[in-house]
Amino acid sequence: MAWNTAETRRRLRAAATAEFAAHGPHGTTMDRIARRAGINKERLYSYFGGKDALFATVLGEELAAVAATVPLASLGEQDIGEFAGAVFDHHAANPTLVRLLHWEGLAYSGPVPDESARTGFYLAKVEAFEAARRRGALAGSPDAAHLVFLVLSLAAWWFAVPQVARMLTGADADDPGELAHRRAAVVEAARRLAGPHE
């Protein structure tokens, strides 16, 4: 029977994503990823190289997924609040990205894997925000780079520290009404933060 390379890669990436999300890059082992996927460890190394390269692959795929789900072609067609709400929706449906980013922040004190390529991903968002600011669709302050960070934080932080959200609101994120309330707060806060100031 022929070896299905695409399926093997998919299984290894899925296992790596689950392991990295649960244990971070330093707490995850290539042995455990291979066992979880049910695939020989040597094949894991031959397909993805070392652990840092595999972590970069996994995180890159998660970032590509949010970019595809929440495209930011123009803030003229989509207002800043709805952009923040769409980012919130992505994290609600896919909490892995927030976990991976947290682990990455804990694991690397200097440059992170694939940093230069990922910087381009974020700078594209900064340029879209800056273009909207030049058109008068967004406030002139804070500057575009800081505004991108703040809006992404508004949307993601609910999923980064769910225990704090529960303590503050007294509600669990599993409650659909509470999830809708949190999303509405993100949308309104982003609009107030970024909207043109009179």
C-alpha cells in the first residue's frame, strides 16, 4: 500500500498543534507528537525538521487561518468594530491561536521562529489601519501600530485569561448570552477607541 504523504503530514500537524497548545514549545516533545499522531518520529523530523521549525509551521498555519477568516482588505468596507467582532468570533471558535501565542511569549525572550515573515503579516494590518486613518475613518491617535495591537487585544484577551473574565463578569463563556455580550462589548470598545473623534 502506498504511503499517503499528505495525510501523514496532516496528522502530524494536528498532533503538533494539540501538543504545543497544551504544553508549549518547551514542554512538548517530538516523541509525544509522533505517538499522538501514530507515526514514526523519524518521519516527523524528515517532514518538519526540528521542534522550533515545527512550532513555526503550526503557528504560521493558525495565523493564516485567522487571516483567511478575518481578511482586512479595507476598513472602509468593514468598520473597526465589526473587524474586532470578527476577530473575537474567530478566537471563540478556534481558541488554539491564543494559547500558542501565549506559549510563544513565555518560551522565547528574543526573536521568535519565522519572525520576519510574520512581521509582514502584522504590518499589512498596520497599513490598512493607517490608510483608514488617512481617509478620516479612524482617529489619528493612537497611531496605527498601537491601535492594531489594542484592537487585537480587545478581541483575544477574553480567551487568553478566561478565569479573569469569569471573575469579573460572574459568567461563564459557555453561556451563549454571555458570549454575545462579550462580543458586543468588544465591538463597542473598538469603535469608541478607534472611531473619528469629534
